[in-house]
Amino acid sequence: MWYGGLSLLTIALGVASRRFAPLWPAWVGTYAGDALWALLVFWLVGLGWPRWGSGRVGAVALSFAFGTEFSQLYHAPWLDALRHTWPGSLVLGQGFLWSDLLCYTLGVLAGVGLERVWQGRKSSAVGQA
């Protein structure tokens, strides 16, 4: 349930980072959406496989994100047509950028870090009870 809620929050933050880009420093509008996209992938992998640890979820999420980015180097007509749709653009992206790989890494690391902090608090609360 937490992963679902965090996914929705991450989507809202990602949309806001693009929609309200003029209100933020330029780097937020340029890079935050990519980091948040990878964070969303992290939450969705965790939602699908809740028994996996943070490290495994992070590795799968980062592999998916990197694979998606490198797939942008391949230009089949049907795939480019899919990328030009709104859902296709959100999932598959438009063009390869090396900077996206760093953003994806930071987004997934944020997910791993947030999950470990939350798990640490959860286990310390159980220990105090």
C-alpha cells in the first residue's frame, strides 16, 4: 500500500517539476523529472515484488531505467511512432542523454535511501514497544 501511495506522490512531483519549471531553478526543470521517473520505477518494482530487499529492487529499477535510456539509440519506425505518443514518451523517452543515466541513478538511490530510513524507523519503533 505504501508503494502505491509513494508512486502517486512521485507522479505528482514529476508532473509539477515539468509543469511549474519556470518557478524552479533551471536544473530542477531539466533534471528532476528524470530522477523522479527512476524513483517511480523503484516504487513500482517494490510494489510488484514486496519481499525483495531495497538493493535488489534498486538494481532491477536501475537496470530497467538504463535499458530504457539505451533503447533510445534504436530507431525503428514503429518504436519512434510509439515514442511520439504521450504514454510512449513518458515510458520510453524521446532521445538518449548521458545526463539521464546520472539522474536515474540518483532517483533510484533516493528510493533505496528513503526505504532504508523508513525500515530503520519501523524496526526501532518495534524495538521500543
